[in-house]
Amino acid sequence: MEQTVAKYYDPTEKQTYKADSCDSLREAWRNGELELNTLARGTYPGKELLYDQLIGVKSIGYWDIKKLQNWGLPWHTNEGIEICFLESGHLDFQIKNKNYQLATNDITITRPWIIHKLGSPLVDLSKLHWLILDVKIRHPHQNWEWPDWIVLNQNDLDELTRYLRQNEQPLWKANSEFKNCFIQIAHIVKQSKHKSFDSKLKIQINQLLVLLLEIFKEENIVLDQSLVESKRSVELFLLSVESKLEEEWTVVEMAEDCHLGVTRFTHYCKEITNCSPIEYLNRLRLRKASKILVNQSKIPVIDVAFMCGFSSNQYFNYAFKKHFKMTPNQFRKAN
């Protein structure tokens, strides 16, 4: 939900999404439309955490909505792994091209590259708890780094990480222990203005992770190694770059965006697209330019060139003619 993270592209919506600032939620809270008790960092609403409190936690707390609302949380991503628990009520939850109607005791889990929204378009009467914990990842292939106050033994932590990395099932069912743990977290957060909370919440979050591991173990989960491979990070980037064609990309910058070396990035790009990164980028730019030329006939050709990321009108004309066998003006007239 913070504004500092990278943008993400949803190919089904043809739009770019970044972490939500929660402005609609914040405004409803300020207007007394709901109860909101959270501890947070950055632009997340709630009581601000100090630098040495709950290191790694971006937001923790709950909302309690008991009357109709006129807002929803739009498509967004999170910096960390987000674990939500619906204590009561109903809530529309959408992820990629799937819609879910959350009910009592449902758990949702999303990763930093998963675009999701709450409400369709408005949120329903509900009591929702959440924890957003930064484990130092932004791409699927990166290794998770848990905060040092997470005290699960190494085998359990490795197993939990494996379940979370190699499985992206978004919806789970909570047992009574998991529910009670989140309710206890909510109580501590609500009392945080008057009592110490750091140690108490760390104990509860560790307990929550242990209980989540037990839930995973009880399910017949099929782990998928391809979800954590570097190739998948490149695939996600190639989808996202279509919404950022106006940027002056170099191969080095593309690779850095994926947190990969140039050689490995180029290898996977060729494997996925059958062309080099720059060739693929230019192909997308020319495709976008062709649509603008046809659908927005009043935009000058030179402006189309810069809108699509070409550094000069001369190069745009050269590349366009080479690809379409006619100049941009000829293409516009022909179509």
C-alpha cells in the first residue's frame, strides 16, 4: 500500500497498478464511518511505528465496518506478504481474473507481485484483520529474509517459506486457534496507545506463523518450483513493461528491474519472446504506435513517437517503415 514500490501491470485490465495509499479507507476512518485500529509505516493509515518497533511490519491491525460504505480498495500491490483474516461479515476479493466472496473465517494471502482489490466496487459490512510483513522480496525468484525476531526453528521457517513461495493459492480457511490469535493481535493493537505492545505482538505474530504452517501441512498442497524461478520474474516484467514504454529502457535497466544479471535476463527474454530485449521493446512500441495512429488521428506523428518511447522522429519513421513496409503517415491513411 506504499507509494514507493514499483508499478505492476495487469494484462487483463491494460493498466498499471502500484501500492495503494489507502486514501479512501483513510477518509472513511476520519469521517467516523468505520472503526480502524492499526500500527503502520509509510502511507498506511494508523498509529505510526517507530524505527525500532516491529521491524519489517508495514501494517497490522483491523477494520470493523458496521454500516454501508461508498468506497473500496482499488487494484493494488503490497511491499510485503499480506495475510488477511475475515472475522465476520462478507467481502468481495479479486485477484487477477478471479473473484472471491470472502466469508467468516476465510484467510487470504498475497505476495508483492500479486495485484488484488477489495470491494466490487464497494466494501461490505465486515471485520477484517491483516498483517503486512516485508521479507525483502519484490520478485518471485528472490530469497526471503525474515525479520530476526521471527523465532521459528530453522526447519519450520524453511518449510513455511517453501509453502509460501512455491504455492500461490490465495484463499484458505482458518481454524479456531488462528482466529483467536488474530483477535488477540487486534486487542493488543487497540490498547497500544496505553500499553507496551512490541514484545506482545512479536509473540503473537510468531504464533500466527506457526499456526499458518500447521494449516498448510493439513492441506494436500502441490508445490510448484516454476513459481520461484528467475524466468517467472522475467515473464512478469515483460508483461509490466507494456505499460511503461515511454521510459528510456536499456537492457541493463531491464535486468536491474528484475534483480537479475544482463546475461541471464537476456537469455530468458529470448526464450520467452524469441527475440532480444530491445527487439521485444521496439515491437511493443511499434504495436502501440500503430494503434494510436489509427484510433487517435489528431495526434501528430512526432508526438506518437515520443509517447511510445522513441528517442527521435527520424528513428521512429525508420523503424516503423521497416516493420510495416510503409511510413506512419501512409499507415494512418491506409487504415
